[in-house]
Amino acid sequence: MKTVNDLIAELKNLPKELRNKPVVIAAPNGLEFEPVCKRVVDLDKGQTIFDDYCHTEKMAITYE
């Protein structure tokens, strides 16, 4: 599974002329969306995402 650091390294390897280009998520139907980075948390019983401590299990890049 690719990590955040893996993705950053991959992006850093792009030619300099591509680094200022917009990044989009391309849907199969041809629509394009601006990416949003979100935490995927592993909640303990009775815990909510609004609690001070939530264990971040992974990061997700979505379109909303």
C-alpha cells in the first residue's frame, strides 16, 4: 500500500514543468474533481470523530 511519503516522493520526481499543473481526480465518466485529503480513523467503542484523540488508520484522497 502506498504511503503519504511514497506519494510525495513520486510527485517530487515529476519534471519541474509539471509541478505547477492542477491535480484532478478523473472519474470513469469523464468528470474531473478537485482532490481532497481526508483522514480515515479507527474509532474505539463510544468514540466519535469529534473526540480529541482518534487513531488515524490511513489517509484517503477523495473528491468531496
